[in-house]
Amino acid sequence: MLEYRIKTATPADLGEARAVMLDTVYRDFGTGYVPRWHADIVDPESFYVSPPRHTLLVAVDDRDGTVAATAALDARGPEHPPNPRWLAERYPSGGTAQLRRVYVRPEHRRHGLARRLVDGLLDFARADGGYRAVYLHTYPHSPGAMGLWQTLGKVVCDEREELPDGGSGVVHFEIPLH
């Protein structure tokens, strides 16, 4: 049985965490690195490690000490544009814990890592005390994403169905904080 350790990322973990994230945007999303969307990937320390209300968690494979998965949380709500204005207003920066970069390397999937990482992020958000909502968005074609998020929260906007042009095809979720 595979064993994993969930922990807050340290500076020593950032190179491998960055690799997990970049591999995901290239392999699973097919977008590659897009600076306006992925600046946090190349500089996770400034986005997730240094700010006190943000965090980056990693799942470390105990067999070889490598980073198998990542998950981040920050206090930035969804921006308009590209998101609908009402969504940005419902989930304002500061009061919203946004889950980001919940990525698991393919060879480590189906071991409950994403769920364990998200549980850790939710514990972090609760301990902070200043968050009123937990928000995230996902692409329906992202491997395993829709199934996970549907068990943890509720869809608040499915752009494919709710926006006239299908928007960017993103599905927005809210996860209960308590």
C-alpha cells in the first residue's frame, strides 16, 4: 500500500510542486503555461507560502520523498472578467478562500490524495477565522475533478449551461466551510 504524508510546503518542496502544476497544465489542460493564468505556478512562494492567509500543501510519497500532489488556498476571489460579475461579487477577495492547484500526478491518482489535501485546506480556512466562503472553479474535462467537487460542494454556476456562449466552459463550486 502506498503511503503519503500531507504537509505544508517548504521552500525545499517548491521545485517539485511547480513541476506537478506545470505538468498538469500541459498534460491535462492542454493550455501550457499562460502567464496571466499561471503566474502563481512559477512563483508559489509569493502567492502561497509567504502570505499569512494563504497556504500550499503537498502530498509526499514516503517511498522516495517526491511530491505526488499539490493543493493551494488563497484569499483572492474570482475576478471579473473572465468570471461573471455576480460571481466575483458573491465571492469577494479577503472573505473568500479560493482553492487552487489541486493536482495529482497520474500515477498517484485514486489514492484519496486530493480529498486529503482539500480537507487540509478546509482546516486551514477554518483556523484562519476570516473566511466566509470557500470557492473554486474547475474544468469538467479535468481527470477526477467533477466527481470530487460534487461530493464536497455544490455547483453555483456551470458556464456551459448558464452563459449564452458557454463562457469558458468552467464549473464554479462552493464548498461548505463548516
